[in-house]
Amino acid sequence: MTPPLGDIAHVGHAQLFTPDLDASVAFFTDYLGLTVNGQDGDTVYLRTYDDYEHHSLVLTARERPGLGRLALRTSGEEALQRRVAALEAAGRSGKWVEDEPGIGRLYLTADPDGHEHALYWESEHYRAPEELKPALKNQPQAKPNRGVGVRRLDHINFLAADVLANAEWQEQLLGARPTEQIRLDSGKVAARWLTFTDKSYDVVYTEDWTGSSGRLHHIAFAADTREDILRAADLAVDTGVFIETGPHKHAIQQTFFLYVYEPGGNRVELCNPLTRLVLAPDWPLVTWTEAERAKGQAWGLKTIASFHTHGTPPTA
């Protein structure tokens, strides 16, 4: 049975591993404009200025880069318990933890590929200190006066050995809706975009051509406008941030984007927040063919290969 729509309210926050914690923190604060909102040993909590919760991103020192967990906030306690019951009934049992500031109990589980997911409901609303109070009371924090000034965490793109198995796990057990996908000539689904909200996508699964499991393709943050993405490219050139591709426009989902690497080796996408809305309750799944995908992005830029992922950024 398909879960009730809306049990997952939105993508809450994500955790990244980095072998260079100080350099990664500097990237996210100085270049992207996030604010540090606490530290616990080798873990640092950061927030975007328009996030109502304690943190948007968790950076943890590890030997190799990659994704730690993706945290999804439910629409209530009953919704949380429904999702936990569905996961356990499907044999995807997890465990309860309480290990993040500003967040209550989290239920940890994993998709078929091994990516850790945390589901939670209890969350403290952020209260800005005096020096970060906004002029407008409907904004959690003042806009940053440095870097790009990204507004929020936008989406996560997982690499997966089996795209369809992971996408259907999201759909059948968490209530995600598929909006677009790539189907190869062989019939294999090579990528699928899914949403929990009216945004056209919150989570993406992309085929890992190496056959590996549990890896990250990228994490994405939304800026206010396309001009902010262009400015981000200029700032990257000025400050030595490696640009992998863009600025440009995706054909799939039509997102205006820029791909960069943070110093720890994780790919980060910057995108405009005007993501297309999926308002039709009977939205048809848009399928792109192999031939259509071979044309590249919306304006002809070559699509990057999905196996180019976290690690030392390539040289220009």
C-alpha cells in the first residue's frame, strides 16, 4: 500500500564526512555563507540563514569524504510512527538514537544501497542571537554578509548500484513521488528524481557505474536567483574553489546549476530555488531516453559521468 502523501514533510539536514574538517568548515562558512551553530568534538553543525531548524548540515571528520546520513522530518509524531511501522514490516528495521542538538529522537534505517536515513519529528525552532537577528520577523536569521549566501539545503543525489530498488524503497516505504527518470535502451532505469513535497524533487538516485554501493553523487544548496549562481562562479574563481561544470541549465528538472568541490572532496551543487512545482496530484512520470540524455544539458553542455564522485577534485 502506498504511504499517505505528506508523512515526510521535507528534507531536514544532511551529514557529510570530510578528511579536512577545518578546510571544509571554511568552505561552507566563507564561500557558501553558512553559520556555525555548535561543535561536538570532530563534528560541526552549520545552518543556512533561512532554515527554521538548529542545523542544515553536519560536518564530521573522517578519513574519506562521503555522506553520513540524510535526515527527513516527518509531518507529525503519528506520521513518524507510521513510517517506522512500515519500515519494520518490510524488514528494514532500524534503531532509535538521540545524538543531535536541537533534534529529538531519530529513527535510523538504510535504503537497499546502504545510505543511512534518519526520520524524526521533534525539532527546536532556531532562535537567532542578537548579532544574527533579521530585520524581518518571518526570517529565522539575518542574511549573511559573506560568500554566496545560500538559502537552504535543496536536495541530495545518491549514487546507487540499483536505482530502481532504491527509488521504489523511497516510494513504497517513505511516500516519495517519482517525477522524472532516465530509462536506458536496455529498459534499465539509470536515474530517478523523487519528491516528498510540491518541489519537483528532493532526492535523486543515479546509477553508480562502478557498481559500488552507498556512495554520494552530490549535495545541493539553493540560492535566491540565477544571478547568485553566476556570482558563485565568480567567487569560486577568485577564491580557488574548483568548478567542475556550469553555470548551466539541466535539461531534466530545468534547474540552473553550478557544480563545485569542497576541500574535503565532496561535490556540491549550487542551484536556483525556483525549482518547478509539482501541483498536479496525478503528475505523470516524465521519462528521458538514452538518446535524449546523450544530447547533454538544456543548452548542449556535456553531462558529467556519474562515476566521477567524491575524491580529490580533478585538475583544470
